[in-house]
Amino acid sequence: QALDLQRPIDKRVYKGTQPTCHDFNQFTAGAETLALLVGFSAGQVQYLDLAKKDSAGRLFNEERLIDKSKVTLVKWLPDTERLFLASHASGHLYLYDSEQPCGATSPQYTLVTQGEGFRVFSCKSKTPRNPLLKWAVGSGPLNEFAFSPDGRSLACVSQDGVLRVFHFSSMLLQGMMRSYFGGLLCVCWSPDGRYVVTGGEDDLVTVWSFAEGRVVARGHGHKSWVNAVAFDPFTPPPPSPPDGQGDGDTPEDPPSVTYRFGSAGQDTQFCLWDLTEDVLDPRPPPPRARPAAPGDPPPSVPGLPRSLSRSNSLPQPGGGPQISPRVPPVLSVGRFATLTLRDPRGVPEKEHKRYHSLGNISRGGGNAEKPPPGGGPGGSRGSLDMAKVLGTALCPRLHEVPLLEPLVCKKIAQERLTVLLFLEDCIVTACQEGLICTWARPG
């Protein structure tokens, strides 16, 4: 049946508390059941089955005995019918069973395991009750978490500016990374589970290698905090070269694009990024380049800061990804607004108002490497002291990793962008004003 976009399938009005997040159970979804979780600003989590119209649902943490702070994210565990996680502004993460009750008294906990910046507790109870487990992660609000594609690992980002990746079943820490400064607000995994991308209050997107446990690149295109990041799972993989060809040694070979991801921020801008092979697997430069003779050409592209390597998805003469300026029609273009690829000769856009954000780091401003006093939000409790981690594998300095430039950077809203989703035929964004937009894919 044709969808009537003027009338919602289901509508609920809440008083005294606001919905802050939701998640459908994709594993059990069907004609008979459509399980939906809704988290609220006062800490409760509601379970609804939209396939059963008369269902009033169930309410977890109804008396707010488990946690009184805002629910920042709810997620069903991958490929499970009953288990879900809820993170809170208290910095706590709870594991629930949707079929078990919450007790009439505040839960009592016993410590199960602990490590650097986290502790895990189980609920002391003679009969099964929620929550089954409780994580205390870092300091300050736990802003977002994401399961790896295989469901084994859990990446969490907190207001203390730290990404922590846990092996979920054993509850052990597998790796961590610190933002350049400020809190981390969003996180996502690459479709193959090899990389994690975060965004936050340093205005940067950061690419972290799960296998190597290190930052492999940072992206600078936003003028304020980055609220949402997402990989594009529909980017076609690079074509495999015929035997004996395309080993990458010839300068004519453009670097193959291995991954593409997007970001959306409080500056109302959407950015699209390409991660190319020469960023992820940098080959050592030829011997002639070390040391450089006086007559040698400069190692960087003219007009670009030295911190920008040639791997930055910037259209470059005779190298870099070959980007056609012509945008072919995508399906019926009338359905979607269009995003066009960036013209490197374009006029710089007017700067958006900053929210305590990073200066124009590509100009090499002198204050870029001075973190805020106290090492950012959250102070020292459970967070990593900025003075100790800056310039280490946990938080390399700006010149120590490749700095990416966005392939597309476009102001697409009047209010802060909060949602980003890649679908097969379009890109979906939503902003704080409540507008949901669909965009044709560029190129």
C-alpha cells in the first residue's frame, strides 16, 4: 500500500518526560511482532510491540530505583530476542532482560570485574531481576555505544573523551583512545569491524584501528561538535587488480577507496569522507625523500598545510582519487535533495558560530595543542590525564597522523544535525528542529 506521509502508523504522547532514544528489534521483527524500546529523559525504558495494537507495553526502571538520569541510548543485543542495553547520563550501562521484572527496591550489586576506567557489577538477588549487569564506564555521561558487526565487541564513548572497546561476553577491555580534547559524542564501526570512527567536542572525526589499537587518521571539516558518524555499507569495494598489476608502486595508480563514512554536526554541516589505502597502510617514502636535497620539490601539495598528506581525498592534479564533477542522476532525483562533490576552487564558506570548539587547526594556530584546563570535561576521576596522553598512541598530536579533508562538506540544515543514516538509495539526516531529509548519493 502507498504510504500516507501525513499520518503516522502509531502515535503516543508522553507527559512529564521526553523520549530520548529508541531501537527496533531487527532480529524478531515480522508480521506478528515489532518490538520497540524507547528511552526517556527521566531514566525509564519502555517496551512496546507495535504489531499488537492494544499493547500497553512494559516499563523498566519505572520507579527510577535503578538510575535517575537520562537514557542516552537503548539497543537490543545483536541477534537476541529478549536482551537489551541502556546507557545513562550517569555514566552507567545496564543489561536488561525484557521478560524479567524490575524489583520493588533499589538493586544491590556485587563487583564482578574491573579495569582501567571501568567496573562491572552483577545484581544480588535470589530470584532473577533487572538489571542483570551494570557497567560503570569512565567519568561523566556515557554518550553512545555500538556493537561490532560480529556482535562480540562493544565500543563506548564518554564525556571524559575516552573511547573504550570491551569484549562483551568476558567484559574485558580490548582497547582505548582519547579525544584531542573534550567529550566524545558518537561512535560507529566499519562494516568489516576493522575500524572504529568517533566524533566529538574537538570538532574532529577520529579513525581508530581495532586490530592495531591506534589512531590511523583524523578528519577536519566541521566547525563545531560532531554529533553523528556512520559508515556507508553500500560503498562498492575497490576492484581487485589483475595479477602482476596495480601494486601501487607506480605514481599513476590513484589510491583505492576502501571505506566511506559520513559525519553530521552542530555546525549544521554534513561531511562525507573517504578512507583510502595509503592512509590505512602507509608505505615508507622512497630513500630519495630522506633527507631532502635543497633542489627537491616540496613534499606536500602546494597551498596545503604540511600536516595534510597526499592521502586526504583532496582532488589533486595527477594523483589522488579521480572524482568526476558530473553527478549522474540517482533514481528519480525528485525524491531526494542532492549532495554534490566539493569543488577544490570553491569559495570558503562563512564560519558557523563555534561552541567551545577547536580553532582552525589547518592554519596551524598556536593554541591548537593546548587542551582545556583540567584535561576536559569530567576532570581526572576515571579519565585519562590529557598532559600524559597527548603525543602517545592513546592521543597522538595533530601532525603525527594523516589529516583527512572531506569529499563533501555542505550546510544542510538550520538547526544542529543529530541523526545520520546510510540507506541503499539515499542518505538520511535529521536535525534538532525535527526535520528528516533524504539526500541523493553524490557522484
